[in-house]
Amino acid sequence: MWRTTGNVAGLTGGTCYQWSTIASALAGNQIIDIRVEAGSSGGQYRDFLGWVDDLVVEGGDIAQHVDFEIPAPGVGVSTDFERFGPGSPDGQFGWQISGPYDVEIVDPTTFGATGMGSRALRISSADVSGSFGDHVFSSEAHYDAGESTAEGGAGGIKGPLQDSFAAEFTLTSAVPGAEQVDQFVTVSPDRGDGARMSWVTVEDRADGLAVLFNDFVSDQAPPACDTGEAFVQTELQSGLDRSTAHTIRIEIDTVDGVGNDVVRVLIDGALVHTGTSWEDYFRQCEGVPTRTVDSLLFRVGGSPDTPALDGAGFLIDDVSVVSDQHHRCRTRPRPPRRGRSASADRTHGPRRQRECDR
């Protein structure tokens, strides 16, 4: 017998049920978190994994007490990597990567980084590609965010659908004392398959780190989908100290209609840009509905490879994602765990097309 401690999916808290009764009640429901207050080598609770993002076994001898927790919108999902094992992040706490890229969980102190604890994600552009779905994806927010007509990923929409999404991460150089030529990473709110809804790139330059942003301008008729003219790139900040961990935050308010989503980018707590999402790229260039978002894509796209960067690149930590309603989503998912420490240079056309391949 299994006991629920909260009312969920028609089950009464504190009541014992046969496993088959619980499984039947859960069918078709989105259960976010299950805590098993006893250890077990049995496989019964594996059936829950179709409905959960997290399963925590809290100790004991037999598994008989199951506590269902459904976080409210606005409750964020955060990763500081401290419980990750070294090596590939794939399959660890909801993170995914399937491509052959130079990405691993490392001890950041071995690179001279401070304030990042004992684990961080290292990523370099030593190996790049033009693909999207096999790069690094963060763990997902509890709910999808998007317009009411947006299309979810392969698993459908995790509801109830929210209309705002916020994500942030900290980043520093793995080589704080020198420029890493051609080192970059592009970070995009995504739904876990490469259907990007925005675009923020961090580059390593001679004078430090630079942050760039790309809007999709939907009022161009017809949109220049092939040439890149429909995209506008803005350099948000440059000359950032590569030896300091910088916090980048992306906020998206989705609004039903054309060309009216709002995207805000903050660097180290300061608002540096307000722009638009890529909502109309999908409508106008691919002829499909706009997309939902629930996670971050960390991508090193384009060409060519830069083998000299292997084992170096950027260190990323304190990644958080949250979906909510407009009036609440701007609240940070959680306070920073550790201390951290815009210009209008716009470019268009072929340069934008090449750089957006990242």
C-alpha cells in the first residue's frame, strides 16, 4: 500500500491506496514533484516518471509514504551544479546534451574562479555545429510559458500555460588572464528542442567579454528570412572583466498577437535592453505557430571549429528558470547563492545571418 499526504488527482491525503489506484488516478495529470520518504530498490515508483520532473528518496527501509508536491507558478527551478558528478551534464538533474561538444562539469577553482563553489558547467566553442537539438539544455521550469496559441514541445504543453518566462545564469572565463579568440556561447529561451524564442550571445574579445542580442523585426514586409535582414543585432555591453562572474538575466513577456512580445535583458542587475522575441520568425519564416519556452539552450553553433579552445572556454553557474504571469515573473527565482559581481551598435544582413547561426 502507498499513502498520499496531500490531495491530488482525486486522491485524498493521508489515505492508503493500492498502486494500481494511484497510477490510474495520475493518468493524464501533470505531477511535478514526488518525495518518497523511504528508500526502496523496488521499481513501482518508476511509473511516476511520466509525470514528474524530480524524484527524491529521503531514506528509510521501505517505500510506503509518497508525498505529492505541485509547485505553484512562480516557483523557480535552480541549478548550482554542486550535486552534479564530473563529466557530461547529460541526464543529471534534468540537463541534456547529445552532441559531441566540449562541455563538462568541472571544479571551477581549478580555473582560478571564485564564488562558484566546487562545480560549474564548462563550455567552449572548440567544437561547433549548425544543429540545434543536440546542444546543452538546462532543466525545465515547472510550467511552459507562451502565447495562448503557442505550440509546445514533443511532450505537449506543461500546463497551466503561463505568459512570462525568466531565466538567469552567471558566466566567467575559464582563462581569466587572456583573450580566447573565437570563444562564444549563445543562450536562448527554448522548449528543449532548439526552437529558440530569443538570442543572447557572450563573446570573448581583446578588451574583455561582450554581450549581444538579436531581435526579430516583424514589421518588415515581406520579412527577409533568408538574408537575415529581419533580425537586428544590438551590442548590449562590452569590455566586461573576464575574471569576474557576471549575471545575465533574460525576461520574456508573451502577448497574444503579432510583434508585441517584450524581452528584457539585464547584466549584473542593470537593465541594458528591452526588445522583442522571435515569435514572428516562426509565423512568417516557417509558417508555423510561435513556440513555448521552459528552459535555456546553451549553443555553440556555426563554423569553423576552434580546437585550441578545447578544455577552456566559459564557466557557467547558478542557472535558474521560472514561468509565471506578467505581474509576478520579474521576481528573481531565488536569491543568488554566492556573491557576484548598452550601446546601440546595430548591424543587419549577412553579418547578422552568420552570427545568428551560433
